[in-house]
Amino acid sequence: MLTDKKIVLGVTGGIASYKACVLTSKLTQKGAHVRVIMTESATKFVTPLTFQALSRNPVYFDTFDEKDPQKIAHIDLADWADMIIIAPATANVISKLAIGIADDMLTTTLLATKAPVYIAPAMNVHMYEHPAIVKQMKQLENWGYHFIEPGAGHLACGWVGKGRLEEPETIIEVIEDHLTEKQILKGKKVLVSAGPTREIIDPVRFLSNRSSGKMGFALAKAAADFGANVTLITGPVHEHIHHPNIKRVDIISAEDMYNVIHKHYPTQDIVIKAAAVADYRPKIVHEEKMKKQSGELTLEMVRTQDILQSLGEKKKDQFLVGFAAETTNVIENGLKKLKAKNLNAIVVNDVSEQGAGFAGDTNKVTYINRDEHLENIPLATKQNVAKHILRRIKRDLEDEIT
Ligand code: PMT
């Protein structure tokens, strides 16, 4: 899988840079061409000669050490790479990349490349959890950078916690997965709905729910990473996404969502409805702010249209996936929705469970297909849950076609 792949390995200044030596050796043994870029601080931990011997290639650490007058070294490396891995990635390089600083050989190459970039952080647990670093990692993730989460355990600094560079074998597995899976949805059009809807009461008030959009955004990103052309239709959320394969459409109410989804529906191959759409809206939308009155207030509500139901009714070749947020009889209720709405699959989450459902960064779901085959996807980040769901969809889509 790695034979003849061109990999740039960025090594930054952390004690875990010794593991980057093992990574270089293993990548080379698997047939990859590895070129190592070291930051100045990395050279304090391991000498460039070590990486040169292991990779059988010159090692780069000085932007101005231009050996070939025909080329600009960092642009040449940026264009040459099929993939860039930064391992270990320090808090410093993560922050520099997130704000566009290019002041050495590694960061200039990173800004110039179009290749996928995998970042394997390694640092003290408190640094890893610092809000500045959390924010920068989130920003990079939104831009399409991939993270290989550090492991937890005893750290070189003496603390116990998350921050240990992932093992070279695992880093290689992740890369191999990327190379084989990269294109599994190439050529497919995927529509994802995300977030809550807002049902307006008057110019200052609305009814909504706790959906943050994270699950839907993770699905959109994973589908785009797998090569699909994605339309992401989202209610009001704080999430950001920048991906060449994603077109984002912002809506407010269930009615808006109904109209936009139906406009796009006929041309889609896969539709995933992760949005938490309001089931009711106020019967009257007041044009002026409602005045406080003594005593109780009763709002008369009417049903919104069930978008998923209407998509199920109009379905032609689309692979239609619903979500179900349940608190009791989770599987039974999910199965009922799967059948009643003519879906190809449903993803059920028990939103009363710790770490599952609304707002957090993790989820735990059960994927049920038309044959009522159940697959439990254990507690994981929403990104990983999303990838898992899309792999299942891809498999079921192929089974239904053949
Ligand atoms: O956004 P996050 O904070 O990350 O949270 C993720 C999530 C909990 C919102 C997500 O995982 C989830 O479960 N989404 C569906 C929530 C929901 O509305 O479930 P439901 O059981 O009420 O609806 C079932 C399905 O019908 C859903 O696919 C929903 O999009 C759809 N529906 C519902 C009502 C309606 N009027 N039209 C619809 O299309």
C-alpha cells in the first residue's frame, strides 16, 4: 500500500522525536519514499544524520540551504509529497500552522502543500488540554487537516494523561486507511442536514433544541474526505467548515430546511438527515415583540412537515438515512421510523446516555439497515462515528445495487 508513496515527515522538537526514527524506518521498509524535515529544536533531540541514514535521503532543516538552483526546496517538497505527516507535532507547530506562520523549512512547506496533512501531537497533558491548543486543533480540523490523537499514559514530563505520541505502527495504519479509503465515495453526491431549526415566535423569541450541528458537520467532512461532493444544509450553529468538496447552505426554520432539501434531493445519491428538526412551530408568528401580560401564556402550536417522511415518499434511487434521537426503547423506535419513513438505514442514538447525542464531541450509535441488521458503533469522537457510518452506508449501497 505504501510502495512508492512519497511522504514528507515533519519532525518537531519533542522527546517523542525518537519515535519518528522508528516511523521513518518502518515507512521506508514498506516501500515509501521518505523525506524528513526537522525543525531546529528537533535537531536538539535527534541528529539529522539519523534520519538521513534511515530514509536514505537528505534531511531538510534550513529554508535557505538551497542545494539545487533549479528548485526552491520547500515548494519542491510541498509539490512532491503525496502526504505529509508531522510526528511528533508540538504545541508550537500546531499553533503556527493554525495562524499561518511560515518561519522555517517545515512551516513554509506546510503552507505551500496541497497534499493531505496528518498531525500526530505529542506534549504535556496540560498543554494538550490548554484552550489555545484545543482551539487551534479544532481550527485545523475544520480546514481539513487530519489528527492522529495522542495516547494516554505516563508522559516523559512525569505527568500521567493524554499527550503521548501515538505508536509508529498505529500512525502507519491510519495512513494506510487513508490511502485505501480515500476515494470510497468519489463521484457520489451526498446531502447532509445538520443542527437545529429555529421556529420563530416574534422578532426576539424562538423555539429550538440542543443540537450543535457537530454530528452533521462530522458526517459532511468525512463524506468530503472520502471524495464525495457534499451539500451541507444546516440550521443555526457555531460550527465552521472549509472543504473544497463541501457546499454549505444555511437555513433557519423547518420550513426552510424542507424547501432547500427538496430542491437538492433529485440529484443526490445519499441523503443523511442528522438535523434535529422541530416537530412543531407556533401557529402565529408575531410581527411585533409580544408584550408581557399578567397570568399564563398559551402558545398554540402546529405540526411542521416531516421532511424525512416526505423524502421517503418521493424516493427514487437515493440512499436515504435518518437519525433518531431516543431516550426509551431506542432500537424499537428506530426500527419503527426506518419502516414508516421508507429509509434505507437509520442511525439511533440514546440521547440520555453519557457521551452520546446532543452537543458533545462524542457519540455512541446503532446503525440499522433495511435488513434490520444492527451494528453498534461504540463511544468515539463524532468524526470517527461519522467515518464508521459512511463506511456502512457505502457497503449497504453496494449490496443494494448488486
Ligand atoms: O448536533 P449535535 O449536537 O451533534 O447532536 C447530534 C444529534 C443528537 C442531533 C443527532 O445525532 C441526531 O440524533 N439527530 C436527529 C435528531 C432528531 O430530530 O431525531 P427525531 O427522532 O426527532 O427525528 C427522526 C428523523 O426525522 C431525523 O432524521 C430528523 O432529521 C427527521 N425529521 C424530524 C422532524 C421533522 N419535522 N422532519 C424531519 O425530517
